[in-house]
Amino acid sequence: MVDLHGQYQHIKSEMDQAIQEVIDTTAFIKGPQVSRFEKSLLDFHNDAYAITCGNGTDALQIAMMALDFKPGDEVILPVFTYVATAEVIALLGLKPVFVDVKEDTFNLDVDQVESKITPKTVAIVPVHLFGQCADMESLLAVAERNKLFVIEDYAQAFGAQYTFKDGSVKKAGTMGTIGCTSFFPSKNLGCYGDGGALVTNDKALAEKIRIISNHGQRVKYYHDLIGVNSRLDTLQAAILDVKIKHIKSYESNRQAVADFYDKEFSETTFLTTPFRNSKSTHVFHQYTLKLKGVDRDHFRQYLESHGIPSMVYYPVPLHFQKAYQISGIGKGAFPISEKLSENVISLPIHTEMDNDQLFYICEKIKKYKA
């Protein structure tokens, strides 16, 4: 699904030099490359404060700790997403409140959010799924009316840009109270292990986030807050600081692959190509199709028999997961998410795909007989 080795070969000399520099200095924790990468993140996010951490899940947890959420508080999130978003809510003793998604964008259905708000609601967590932003202008209006925080999970949409009605443009992660991202290796900006970051436009909140992520201490051995141990190690920071310089070309390569697929599948009746929201650019972390009248398992077996990988994101919506089942919420509660979980499939999309690979994949799919 992702050719990380091929990507590495293109930047091998830069990457090897950056890694060797860390090894030579042996500053494996809090080395200068960490602050250097945080400065690169700040520049990339148009001067929003950036604080790195251990992984994207930690980023979500730290965000909620920094906003002083208390056990019993309610947090609204989409039911069609990866479990990490709900996981940290539950770990902190908060209550996840699920909302269905839009069938075209796969993102949170803002029209359903207001009906889920109660006196205990403290935040909304939109997940910018597969590479494009949720309907942030409408969502921010709902949040403002109800005095709620917005925590953007933009791990799959790093670099996506959202255009507001007034013509202003903001990057994913910078529109809400806090943005949280992951640098898992397969992400559009990925390291060679685990890593994550938070961004915010609020200076005081950024300082609080930094303290919480480092054992709650501003000065070593003096702990002002209850914190966690979640640091991006120096090697990963060095790796990411090399790769962020190439992020625009990575983005354009993925978009070119998506354009190729779109054109090739324009007359293929048993699938629907990804919808592109006019308000948001799409950075295509995943290229996710909707199948029509096709047995997905059989289709995946066909692809596999021809050496074509595929993935299903996500086969089980959160309200069907054993750990997150809520009394009174069962089948039919979130019909769009339930339908999508049964008919979506993602094809390979990455920075190193060439036309021969793409032609092969597309020709095999177009020849498929249900």
C-alpha cells in the first residue's frame, strides 16, 4: 500500500546524513533536531505553535488534558473513524458521543452535531478522514454558539487546506482550538517509528501542552501539572525535518495518482471514485472507493490473486466495537457509517507509484466480473 523503501531511496543521502548527525552527537532525547523540526512545523502551519509528542494518540490525550476535561464530560466524534479518537476519550473517563458521517466526504455530518449537544458536552473532534477537511466553517459556528472546544484530528490530512466563505484559507489542524496529528510511517508525513504533534494558535495553551507532555514539568524535577511522558525522540525529529521539506512533492505525487485512478475508473459502473469537496484540498492519505453490487471479499481476493494490495478502512464502525458499545445504540443507529463499513475499499496510493503500476492496477480492476 505504501512504498517506504522507494521513498527513502530518493532522499537517502539527506536522510543518512541527518540520522548520522544524531548518532554522532548521541543526543537521543531532546536533541537540537527536535526544536528544529518544531520550528519547521510552525512555519508549515503559518506560525501556529507546534509541540511534538510520542504519537498521534498521545496528542489527542494531551489535548484533552490541556483543556481540563473532567470525567463524565461528553465529547462528540464521528462513528466512522479509527479507534484512537474514541480511545483517549474513554481512557480519560469522558463519554464518547457518536455522530454519523456524510456519505460523500466520509467526514462528520455537522447537521447532526447540534442534536447531540447536552449540558455535559465540552468538545467536538472532527476527523479529517482520508485526506480532506471536514466542513469546518459550519462546525466552528456550531462550536461557537455552544461554547465548545474543537480538537481537529488531522492525522490523515496533513497539509490539506480549507477555504472559508470570506476567501480565507487555513491549513488542517489550525482552525480549531488544537490540532492533533500522527507521524506513523505510512502517513503523508511519516517518520521511521512513532511520532505525533499538536498545533494551536493559543500561546498559553501551547505552553501548557508542552508542560503536560513532559511529565507536567516546566523545570526538571518541579511538576506543576499532572502530565505524561510523551516525547518525539531526536532521531524521529531529524527524519521528519528532512521529509517535511519534500511534503509538497509528496502531496502532488499522491494527487497525480488519484487523478489517474479517477480518469481510468470514470466509466466503471461498479465503483464510485472519491468525492472532492470544493472547500478543501484533498491530500489523499487513502484513495477510498465505494463498491456497488460487488462482494467486497470476492473483489479483494481477485485483487490479491493479481498481486494488488487493498485495505478496508474501516470494517467495523465504533458503535459495533465491543469496547465502545453503548446501551440502546445498535444496528441502524448510524446508517451511513454502517453502509460505508460494508462497501468501502482503498487502493494503493503513495509517492513512488509509476504509470506501469497504475495501468496494471486499473486494467485488472476494469476487467473484474462480479
